Amino acid sequence: MPPTDRLSTHRISARSLAILSLLVLALIVSACAASSGLLQNAGDDLAGGPRPVDASGGDSGDGDQPGSLADRKIIKTGEISIEVSNVAVALARVRALARDLDGYVGGSQSGTADESATLTLRIPADRFEDALTRLRALDGDVLFEATSEQDVTSAVVDVEARLKNLQASEGQYRALMAQAVKVEDILAVQTRLDDVRGQIEQLQAEHKELSDLADLATLNVTLVPGAVQQAAGNWDPGKTVTDAFAALVGFGQGVANGVIWFAIVWVPALLVLGIVVLLALRLVPGLRTRIGRAPKA
């Protein structure tokens, strides 16, 4: 083999060996990150609940956490049930209240005028207490109220750390892709790159969901009609008149049915019975006399 060909072959082999070495190194780094929990699902933190927080606002868990309460991610949820004199009017006021607080109605369900209505409000977290205060001030009585807070700061920080690690791995794989020459090398790097990109997108979606839940509090509002509105809503004069006419028609139909049955069934039956009795009296000698002599009770 000529010296030039030998040198070219040596260079190609050395380059392939370097790419494979970098690929193996990247795989080892990715495996170590996965084993240390950096590639686990952020939902595991939510399933286990928030980590305890000490009185100074710091997190008793491991890792760097925001020091002040304002920097923490807290999901606020609440539920309130109010008995109102007019559900329709109260419903309009609650919708206006959500707009005034820079929020919106995420969903609602309401029936007729005398039925309850339910709304799901999404309110900025810093105006959560304002929303509850204004709801209590509605023309009605509060039947039930409950609120809860869940600190998800540790979950958000963990997701951000995982994203940072995965994005670094993605950069390494892209650098390897630029250097790869052989088809098998390209396919191997592309497989790992697609896997890392999928994990990044999943964590980005989870980070957005956690941030949205923390930024906008959720408040479920139930409006219950009062006793007066229920009584007024339950009384329907038109329906009462209709029911009365229906009862009258039913009674007339019953009488008509009785007359029809008597004319068609009982009249012929009585006629046949009378004819049989008359024939028996005429054809049997002494039967009328015996009947006349029958001892009286």
C-alpha cells in the first residue's frame, strides 16, 4: 500500500475512534444522570407532596431553594358555596368579579332559574384573598368554604435542573453529530438525540403546567338558590292547569270505558242469562210452582 493511502486510512480510523470514544463518554454521562434521578419525571415530586418549609421561609430539603416567600411557587385552590336569592344575578356578578381581578372563568355549569350554578375561576395568585372577600360580600349566605396551598418550589427547581442537564447533553450530541462520518455512528447519535429531545419537551411541558398553576389560583364557586327562589321556581301555574285538564280527561276516559264495557259485555251477557231463565221456567214442569213454594228464610 502506498504511504499516502496508509496515512489517509490511519487518519480515518483515528477520527472514527475519536467519535466512538466521545459517543461512549456521552452515553456514560447520560446513564449517570438518569441513575442520579435527573431524568426522572417531575410528577414524582407532586405525588409525594411538597417538602416541609421552616419558619424562615427556607426549604428543609436538599438543593438550592428560593430564600423568600415571594420567590416560592405555591399552588392555591379554594372552594366556596353561597346561597343567593337570585342565581342568575349572582352568576353575572361572579363573572364580572373574575374580569375585575384580571382573571377568567375556566368553566361553568348552570341549569334552570331554580337550580344551582357552578363556576371555576382562574385568579392571579396574589389576588386570591381579594376574590374570596368579594365573594363573601355577595347578597347571600356562605354555606361552605375551604382553601388549600401546596408548595411546589422544590418540584419546579428540580425540573429546571433536569432541563439544564438534558440541554447540555443535547449540545454534546449535536457536536458528535457534526463530526460523525459513518452511517452507524450517525444513527446511534441521532437515536440518543431524539430521546433527549423528547425528555426535554416533556419537562418543559411540566414546568409550564406547574408555573401556570402557581401563577393562577383555582377557585370553584357554587351558587345555590334560596328557599324563596326554589319555591317560586317549583310553582308552575301553566303546568298545574295542564295537569288538571289531564286528570279531567282521564276521569272522562274512565267513565266512557266503563259504559263501553257495560254495553258490549254485560248487556249481552244479562240478556242471554234472562233468556235461559225464561226457557227453564217454561220447559220444566212444576219449576215455577216449586220456586213459589220454596221456604222463605
